[in-house]
Amino acid sequence: MECRILVVDDHEEFRSLARALLESEGFEVVGDAADGQQALDCVARLLPDVVLLDIQLPGIDGFAIADRLAAAGSTAPCVVLISSRTASAYRRRLAVAPVRGFLSKADLTGPALRRLLSTG
């Protein structure tokens, strides 16, 4: 399964670890971004299939970015939200967010991401 991923997180160390982990699991990481505006710019330029998007970002949060990306309609990438917090911390917002799903950072693995992506 060829899958082009953009990793968005404000912590450089996490972006590097996520890239290494996902690439070792067969994903193609096409870029990374440290904040919401960079994420929007990278999506327009790199055209990823999936955006792995941290919820808590400086400036525009992950939910707002997901809303903006979803507005692109059929050309929008699939969005998977991530956080160091659990899904229960965001339960209401996750229920209405235009995203494929949520993974805690501690649970991020290639197989977990593939399962989430295959449910859509």
C-alpha cells in the first residue's frame, strides 16, 4: 500500500521519530510541518494522501486545519489526528471532525495507521 504522508507536529523530535517509524513500515513520508500554516502550505505543494496532524499546534489547531483541508472536497487528503492526550480528552470534537480517526502518539505504529486508513 503506497501512501504519501505529511507529518504535522510542533515538536521536531516527534516529527523525526514519526518519519523514521513510518518509513520503516513502508510508508512514504513526503514532508513535515511544525504548525498549521506550514501544514496548509505543504499540503498544497506536496499533495500527500494522508496528513498525520497533531491537535495542539501553535496558532491554528489541528481541528481547524482538518476543517480547512476538508473544504477542498474530493481532493482533500485523509486526515488522522494525533495527540499525546487520549481520545477521551477530545471526544466531542472528534465525533464531528472531518477526519479518518485519531491515534495517540504512544499508539502510533504502521499497522495501527494502516488499520485506521483501511476503515474508510
